Amino acid sequence: MDDLRELILSLSDAAATTENPLSWFEDLYSRANRDDNWIPWSDGNPNPLLVDWVIGRPAGRALVVGSGLGEDAVFLEKMGWQVTAFDISKTAIQWASDRFSHTSVSWMVADLLNLPPELSGDFDLVLEVHILQAMPVEIREIASEKLAPLVSENGFLVCIGRYATGEDLAIGPPWPLSHSFIQSIGESLGEMDLKKIRLQSDDGSVLRYRAIWRRKKAKSD
């Protein structure tokens, strides 16, 4: 795991000096050669903070941002959602679509910073898990502003990641996110519902968050 972290830091640092500072995602997925042990944020299961929130809710149209190997997207589809999932890495999308070829998930290669027109603000759920925390701060601030506009009337924005504490390492990715930054992600939608938690597998320095916003229905004249 230490060797893998060193590789990720090396790829991220190298990409940061180029015109495409997020290209390290494609580099990592390509080097993995479909060995998911190379992908530290993928354990074959949907994120437990997503599972906890989704179960029992009515389904609708969902957009999974930075879908990786597809576990969250496929879980939502199994729960009855109509799912579109995109990632900046074409290798990740091909890997996920082959891995879950039996599902009806719509897989796309796309960049959150330059979204295609078809991903307009018409999703009942926009899900972001561990994506913003993997971006350098300059890009993160721009990317975070792209999420809320994708949410439909009465829809939800759900963001999951690591919460910044005084014990966090300054070296990333991932970079744990501060409360003020998390709050800013969906502030245009209204009040934030924030849950902080440590999973059983986490050591004492790791604190996770799930932040939820709901776009209120516009008042009729």
C-alpha cells in the first residue's frame, strides 16, 4: 500500500505540471491493467455512507460523478435508479462497463470541468464520492461549482469524502476537506445536512463525511 501511495503521489505531481492535471487518473487505471488492487478507493462494494442513505428512498434519475470502477453506479441501478455514470478516465469507463455489462447503467467518458450538454441539471440525485478530495485546490474550487447546477427541482446532491481534522497529512491526494469548503459545495441549494463518521476499518486519524443538500421546489407566481 505504501508503494501504491508513492506511485499515486508521483503520478499526481507529474500531472500537476501539465495542461491536464487530472490525467494521473487515466495513468493509474492504465497501469493497473484491470487489477483492482491498484485502485485504492475501490474495494468492490458501494460506499457504505451511500448505502445507508439510499435504502428506502424512492428512485429517480441519478448521476454518478467520477464513477471509477462502477460499484456505486451499479448499486443505485439495483435500487431502481436510472443511472448515468461518468469518469474522466476512458480506461476506467471501459473497465466498469465490461465488468458490469449486464446492467443498464449509461457509462460515459466526461470531464466535470467541461461537461457535455446532455448532462444538464435534470438529475434527482447527483453523487460525488472521493472526487473533489483527489483534486488540487485550484481545480477543486472550480469543479465543486459544477455539481449543484446538475440537480433537478426537489433533487439531492450527495457528497462523500474525508473530513479535515488536525491530524490530517498535508500531502495528497487525497486531501481531506474542511467544513467551510464542504458547505460551499451545495450552498446554492440550501441548508446542508452533514454526517461525520469513522468506519470500523479507519484508524483514529480518519474522519469521513456525508453532506446532503436538496434543491427546493421553486415557488409559483
